[in-house]
Amino acid sequence: MLRLQEEGIAVISDTTLNGKHTLRVAICNHRTRFEDLDILVRETVRIGQTLADDQA
């Protein structure tokens, strides 16, 4: 979550859902496009993979 924010990709928050730590996205801006959400998902997966690779 912090990397997404630090890299200027998105400002999201986190929460606990059913006992699991999760990322939470609130879409309030009427200018949000599907492409913005595609970028968020792509970059979340990329950063997650980088973190997993670093721990291996």
C-alpha cells in the first residue's frame, strides 16, 4: 500500500475483512476511468510480485 502511494500510483487505504488484511479502494472522483483501475491492479500485482521475489 505504501509503495503504491510513494510511487504516485494511487492513494488507497487498508482494512481487515473476515480476519484478513486487505487493501481498500474508494472511488469518489467522477473522472476516474477504467484505465485508472487497470493501472492500479497491474501495479499492485507488480509490487506484490517484487516483494515476493525479494523474500525468496
